[in-house]
Amino acid sequence: MPDKQKKSGRGGWLFLALTLLAYMLLGLINPEATAKALTFFIHVMTQVLPMLGLVFLLLFIANLMLEPKRIKRYLGKESGIKGWVTAVFAGILSVGSIYAWYTMLGELQQKGMRNALIAVFLYSRAVKLPLLPLLIHYFGAAYTLVLCIYLIIFSIINGILVEKLTKQRAG
């Protein structure tokens, strides 16, 4: 896969400047609305920044510890059943916003992780360990067990389909 060259432009800086200008104009016209908007912005940033920090920390650790050779062995084309099992359990154990995982999965893909296993990971996230007691309470243990087994089976089917579709497109 060839390296993609990033465009360097001024679009982001222009957008930032226009946003700041809009806030300044709004501050002159309606200071109350500006104060509310800034308060909301600060509230959102206090929730988002810790998650972004966690994502960058995980990316840093992944870059240090997960070299391409190891990723290809455990999650690459030659990983076999252990790759599928790893992807299922990693998906089940993963917590937090899905958007936080996209960047890390993209990095792992560049280092050799199969598309099928990325799909399995993402689909397996449907099994939520913290919610299992609540699910058992409302629907019973048998239903919960069958649902979790179906989710895992369909995550694997989804991974197989993704692999077949991406091979057709590439080939």
C-alpha cells in the first residue's frame, strides 16, 4: 500500500479564524448567548479531552509495543484461529466510544491487521460485559447466553463476508 501524501492547506486555519470571528461578533451583539456557547464548549471539552488523551496514550503504547511482525503473527493473514479468537475477545472487552477505537484500528491495519478481524472486533463490541447482569435480570440467563453466542457467531460471519468482499474488490 503506497504512502498517502497529506495535503497541506490553510482550510483548517481559515475555519478556525472564521469561527473565532463569529464568536467575537456574537460576543459584541449578544454577550449572554456567547457566554452560554462558551460554557457549553468548555463542558464538552472537559468530557472529550480525557478520552482523546486516553486514545493518544493507547496509540503511543501500541506504537511502542506492537511492531508489525507481532501484529501480523497474531492478527494478520497467517494468524489462523487465534486471530479470530483474539479479535472476538478484544471486541468484547473493549469499552468506551467506538470513535476512540477507529484510529487505533487504522494504525493496526497499516501494520498488518486483517480487515476481517477489524470487522469481528467492531461487531463483537455488541456484547457488553457491564450490561450482562441487567440483561440476565430482565430476559433470563438462557436468552442472554443465546444472544451472546449469536452475536459472536455473526461477528465471525461478518468478518468472513468483509474478507470476501475486500478480496473481490482488490482482485
